[in-house]
Amino acid sequence: MGILRVVLGTVLLAAAASPVSATPASQVDALFAEWNTTRSPGCAVAVLRDGRIAYEQGYGMADLDHGIPITPTTVFHVASVSKQFTAAAILLLVQEGKVGLDDPVRKYVPELPDFGTPITVRELLHHTSGIRDQWELLELSGWRYSLDLITDDDVLRVVSRQKGLNFPPGTKYSYSNTGYTLLAQIVARVSGQSLREFTAARFFGPLGMRNTHFRDDHAEIVPGIAYGYVKKGDAFSLSVTNFDTVGATSLLTTVEDLARWDENFYAMQVGGPSLIAGMQERGVLANGKQIAYAAGLRVDTYRGLPIVTHSGSDAGYRSVLLRFPQQHFSVTCLCNVGESNPTGVAQKIAEIYLGDKMQAPSVRSGPTAIVPPARLAAQAGTYVERGGHSALRVSVTQGKLNVRRSEDADEAPLAAIAEGRYQEEDDPDVTVEFSGGTANAAARATLRDGEESPQVYERVPDYLPSAKELARYAGEYGSEEIEARYRIGLRNGKLVLSSMKLAGIELEPFAPDVFSAREFGALHFTHDSRNTVTGFIFNTHRTFDFPFLKLRAQ
């Protein structure tokens, strides 16, 4: 494939001998300075240009216990970067006439419930199926993510018990890991090979990706693997996956092997032009709106240049493969530290090499409006979504607006980009627009999060319930769909949610009947005609309107 490796020692020695000129390599190294130590985990990076590796390097340690450094041949768990390989496997079967993109998924996976409207293979690929996310369903059911073993059978069992969807298939986009687990099942059942076997035979072997495979056995010994870590105070703790499930995740690979995969998008050695085109064909909703998500890949732009990309995040692992197809240029960055940001770093690396071809940073990269303190105060307050299922809390801190969704643990600072319009500083895809009301109080807030449908929230008075008011919510609640039981009780005048494996999460009141369990999700309590609490509706970012029934009062 013509992929050549740079002799790294020569590059680094040359950079040290010529400190006056900042080479692209030295600029890349500077981006990883925080992790370039024997006392921390870190990252591997490869810069790919015109079919060759222009630069590659490892920073930090793959294994802190044994002092093993990261190199370009270190094997990483790459989380959702895996999805493009699962999508490619499906598209190969489509080429061979063994699977149809518009076939109902139940044709291949009859365990999937009949929701009244067929879900197609195409909708799984584009995250438009409406199927609830497997990680959130399992967490609600009691699994501790990346601590308790999660298998394909676990996912299929919980999916088979679902009675509803997030939305009618094809009408919206909502990222669902479940869809890609189901796609892996289709590959296995149609081909007669596991996803690991199929991809090894059809992709990794032909492309020479010798250090790449889908890990379907959590106990497997993998030479050269990086362990995942997260910061714990001033030290690091292990944070690894515990999965025997593939498709949505579980690919193990290296930056060098991903370079070979990346080059196939130009050489088309495997799959030919139709596979490459199919992987980059963006989804279309029932209303005709095109979305950025294609088949295991996002097709978008960055500073005016077309890009094809996907990132990944599991336990202490972070990853990205970022491609600029018109420039035949890519960056892959794989990290084993949860606090890293490979996507942001990859974008900065692209700017080092392609900055002269890029547009100036867009207006979203920084605030452009100065908002008077009185106006900020008028926008602060509590807003409840139409339907009452979730809420926003907007506050002012040191002259800046902050927003927190009832589904989130933390508030996010907002930057003003126009009159009444703001974006999250750390995630410019999330915007909040205030409208209506008076000079003293905005009436509503509209939140947009990337390609998700806009959410409209109406302003409500601040809610400070008494212990007596809270007591009416206490009791035991259950869900047949996930075989879960929760207890809600009063502790020190506050509601606390607990279960067999959940020690207790304090429920923070946002509005009457609407409470936040922080990172666990948001609860909206329901009533009967006598205003007796009958249950609650649970909402997270990828599981909507999930019902629990009240089984008994406390």
C-alpha cells in the first residue's frame, strides 16, 4: 500500500539539534507534552499523508504497573471507532446480495420486538432506528458500566424486553450503540462467522492489519495492549472495559494498522468503490433532512474542508480517526487516559499541516456578543420542556451564563454568540436561544444539540419543595422491561434514589414532578386523576420516556 514509516529517533534528534525552527513534528510533540512522561498514561499518534505515515510517535505509558511505554505499535481499545468496521461488514454482505439495507431487522434478529413499525438495517447504520441505547438500559437495570461483565446475550435479552422506542423509526437521529450490536449479530447470522472472524478474513488480513481484531473475550491475553486509566486526585487508577460484546465497540488496533485502513479509502483494495461510497453515504430522515452520520462515520466539514471522522470513548480509552479526503491527509490518535481529548488534538495537528488551506475559525469558536448583566439575570432561571419530562437550570456566575440539563451532572458555561443566543464553551454544537417574556424574564429557551431535534423549554417559577411535599414521591418503583426495582425515600429532608447496586443518588428538584439524578438521568413523576403518584418517566441522553410504575408507597 506504500505506507512508509519515519525513523522517529532521527526526527527527534534533528529537532533537538535545531531548536530555532519549529518543525511540524516538534509542534505535534508539544501538543502531547502533558502526557509525555513515564509517570502517566498517554497517547499514540500517526499523521498520514498521501498514502504514507508522515509522522508517528508514542507519548506516556501503556502499562504503569510494569513501566511499558506507548509506541506506534501499542494496541488500544478504540471504542466507537469500531463502528465503521461493523458497517463495512454489513455493506460487504449487501454487495453480495445477502442483506438488504431496507430489510426489516427482525428478518435476521427475531428477538427484536415488533414495535408496530419495521426497523430497517439502514436505520441501524444511521442511528435513526429509535432503539434505546444498550449501555443506558443495562445501567438502569443494575449493571455497573465497565465493571460488570456485559455480553452480547445481555444486550439481546434487555432489547428483547423493550416495549417502546425513543421515536418512530426514521423520524429522528439519536446515537444508539444497540443498533451496532444488532448489526454485528446480522453479520454473524448471515455469514456463519463471528464479527471477529468475518472482519479478520475480509478486512484485516487482506490489508495487513496484523495487530487488529474484535475482542469478543474479555479474558483474552493481548500482547502489547495499553491499559486504560483515569485520574484519581494526583494519581491514576485503572479503568478498563469488561465487554464480551462487539459491533458497537471492542475493536483492538494500533495507529499503524489504522493507517492501512485509512489508505483503503483511496486505494479501495477491499470492497471497491461501492463499499467506500456506501460508508460515506449520509442518512436521510423521513422528512427529507440529510444528517451528517453515514455508516459508522460522520461526514462533515472542519474549517471549510470536508472531513470524514469518528471518535470513541469507553472507560479510560479515547480515540479518533480524522480524515481530510480532498487533501489525502488523516490523523489517528489513540489514548489510554480518560481525561485526554484526541479529537481536539487531531484537529490541532491538522491545522499544523493544512492550516494554509483552511478557512479562518468560524464565529462559533468564540463569543462575539457582550451581554449586559441585567440581560443575563433576565435569562437565568428554571425552564421545563414541553411535556414536562426534563428541565434546564440557567444561572449566572461571575458575569457568565451557565446551563445544566436535568439529565446532566454538571453545568456548562455558555458563550454569547448573538443577542439571546449562546453556545456551550466546551461543545459548540450545543446552543441555547432565549425568547419571549419581558425585559426582566425570558419566557422560553430552545436547546439544540448537534443533529438532535430542538428541545423547547418554558420558564417556570423556582421550586423549593418541603419535606412533606417530597414525601408523596417516596416508595418502590419497578420496570418489567429491564427487571429493575428502585426505592425512593427521604434522607435529611431530600429524596434519594437507590437500588441493589446503587447506594443512593440524591434527587435534585428542578420543578414540580421533575427531578435530576445528575449523571444518572432525569425523572418526571406521573399521577392519576386523584393526583396520586403512579410512577415516573426516566430520561437520559439516549433513552427517552422510559416508564417506571409505582409498586407501593413507602
